[in-house]
Amino acid sequence: MIQKRPLFVIALCSLLWALCYPPFPFGLLSFVVLAPAFWATTALTPRRAFGTWFLGGLVYNTVMYWWIYNVMKVGPAFVIGGGLVLLIVFLSLFNGLMGLGFQCASRHRWLLVTYPIAWAGLEALRAVGEMSFPWNNLGYTLGHFPALIQSASSGGIYGLSAMVVIANLFFFQAFRTRRWIFALAGLGVPLILCVHGMAIMHHAETFNNAPSMNISLVQPSIPQTKKWSEQYFGEVMAKTFRTMDGPQGDLSPVRGSQLVVLAETAVPEFLRSRPELIDSFTFRAHRLRAELLVGALDVVRDPKPWSEYRFYNSAFLFHPDTASVEQYSKRRLVPFSEKLPFDKIFPILNYVNLGEGDFSPGDGYRVWGNSVHYSPSICYEVIYPSFAREAKVAGANFLVNITNDGWFGRTNGPYQHANIARFRAVESGMPIARCSNTGVSVFYDAWGRDLGHTELMDSTVLQRALPIPHRDTFYAVEGGKVDAFFLSGLAIWVLASCAAGVRRTS
């Protein structure tokens, strides 16, 4: 039976925790919001701790992901609604494990001290496998405060999450012992992060002479209800070209650019089946003397028995001085939206149709550009820390992320997505140009600072000279080992907790 008072405390803390993420301005609350939930958990048995945190997770994840319901306006409502419920339940299991872990840790000082590593490891675990969805890491709550997130350049987002948990543990100890020295220690965590971050950003002044690249992000704001309708295809493309070409049709909004970026599926069609559009984009690239990056779909024949074709969510690059077109296809596909998980292990799943996109993953990174090099990424790929890190290892100097957040309407979803991209810039030391069909389109410098952004649903072009310093970070070089540290730390912590539990029972 669930105890009402701990449930109320944990559910309330879970609600406030969900409100700590941008666009809401309550990020600093994340340093203390879990402390009352930790305190309430000490009165629970392990089973009740898991169940109570799981119920709190239902509150938390509903607030975090309610915006997915917008997809029902353009997709099979029953399937999408059911999928949203299953997603919330699945992610709430992780909340339950966090509560269970803390309940075990609270009985052993050495487990409590290492609990932040276990928390960070659990977040890292959510980024592994076919069902991965590492969207809501605790460190993302600090996106509004550039000075506080600079430590992600060393420990990544998982290290930053661990620091936030440490602050909450200090405040928990203050609640439990009434020794306010712990509260001062809790306040010291954001202070240390801030001082460290300000020192890093002060060092950024030494990169003032870094090369830059003039980039334009084209945001036509095509309504999702029209974007995939065949009868509106001509209207969709006309609005896209009007936004890019300007009222005089002279391409004035993007003049002076070295790179013009259009969003994910800016062409909601198989681009190779539309030679007139290929000619149109080639003409504009030549006229502008600029590279033109366009999101579109692609299809090729597939020899497998369960499918005649393979479909790709792609980005196509048009060059200013040749007719050749390069292509990058999305490698990380959204589970249940763009593909069914485990379809390679269980081929029979390829015969199942739940309304998903049924895309195939691409075959590798691309590094484009001449004097400065960039890697394209599409939508969901930017939520993976490993993606930016590996792109830098491949030779990229900055990232271009294209996305279509029109699926989510005027909600907090697009802001959450844009906020996540900021952390990839800090971790990798690479600037990011992010182009979204309906917003938020934004430029982040190599320290995650906002150099300019659009508003939701504006039809506009955002142009900036993006500074591209050659900045190496510890996480960009050793991030694989950092992530492995947290994952292995979680495994060791779980084994140690089990051993402590067995010893206590004996």
C-alpha cells in the first residue's frame, strides 16, 4: 500500500522538477527540488520507494512529454496516444529505479556518497540500445545559465547531472540532520560551477580572432497539418521559396551567406523524384555562390523480401560551382516513430505496420566544407552526446542540425529540443547552427551561448557570422571513457547495493 504523505511529497517534487527545464525559468530550483523527495523516501521500504517514485515519474514524464499529443493531429490518433502512454510508463520505470536506488543508498553512507555516479550512470543507460530516449537528463535544467553548464566540457551532461544530485544530497542531509552546514555545502555546488564556468568563458576571449562562416537558417513555418498533404505540396514549396527568396525574389534574405540551411524534410517528398526541384536548388546555390543544405526524403530499391524499397530521412548538399549533390541520411531513428526497435533481430517485425515511418538508418557521418568543416545531423540525433563527439573526431569544426519540430506545435517541446543542442556545443567545443521548420532556429557558439534565435511559428531567415574556434575539450577527446565510467560505476554500485542488502538480511 502506498503511503499518502511520501507520495504527495514525491509527486510535488516531480512536478516542480519537470518545470525546471527550459522554456520555464526555474532551472536553479533543480539544485534543491529532489531533496524533499529524498527525505520522504527514507520512510519507505524498497518496494514502496520504487512504486512511489514510479507514480511520481508518471507526473514528471506527463509534464515533460505532453506535447507529443500534437502528433495525433497528423497521424493515427489511437496508435500515437497509446504510444505516448507507453513512453510515459517506460520512462517512469527509470524514476522508480532512481527512488529505489536512493532508498538503498540511504542506509549505507558509502552508497549514499556514490549515489550521484549511479544516477548519472542510469541517465547514460537511457542513451543505449534500440529503445534509447535520453531526452530529460537532470543537467539540462540549467540551460538558461551558460556559466553553470561549462563543466559539461569535462564530464559531459552526465557529469553535470551528478553535480546537481550532489547539491540535492547536501540539502537532504540538512533536512535530515538539521545541521545547516550541509545547506551551505549545497549552495556551494552551483557557486563552484558558476566560478568554474565564468573562468572558462573568460578564456573564450582568446578565441576572438577565430574564423567565422556566414550562415542563413531558413524557417518557413509550414503547418504540420499541410506539410505532408499531397494537395498542398505546391503551396508548401512556394512558401519555402518565398521565405528564402524574399519579396522581390532576389534572394536578399540569404545574400552574403556561405551556407544556406533548410530544415528537415523541407521537401516533404522523395527529392530524386522531383528533378525540377533539384534544378531549382542547384540554380539558387550557383546564384548565391553558397552551399545549400536541404532536408528531404530518399528511396532506393531493397533486395530484402519484406520490402521493395528502403526509405531515408536525408540531408542533401548543393554546391555553388558544380552540379553534384551530396547526401547524408539520418543514422539515429526515433523508436516507434521512424522505425520499430529490434527489427534486425526479429525480421518478422518488418511485416508489422503501426503507422511508423519505416525508415532505414544511414551508413555513417559526413564532413563537408572547404576551409572549415561541418557535419550535418538530423533532428533527434542531437540528443546523443556521442554524436557530436564522434563527428568532431571525424574532422568537423561545427555542427549543422536540421529538424522539423512542427509536429509539436506551440508547446515546450521545441524549446526542450533546442536547449539540448546547446549542451552538445559545450561538450564538443563546437558551435551549432540549428534550423527548424517552425522554430526554434538558433545559433550556439562553442560555449553554448545563444547568438540569435527565432520565435515559434515565425516565417523568417536568421543569418549570422558564426565564429568557429578550434577548441578542444576533455569530453570531446575522452568522452567515451567518461560515459563508460558512469555506466561501469552504475554496474558496480548496483552489485555493491545487492551485496549490502544480502548482508543486512543475513
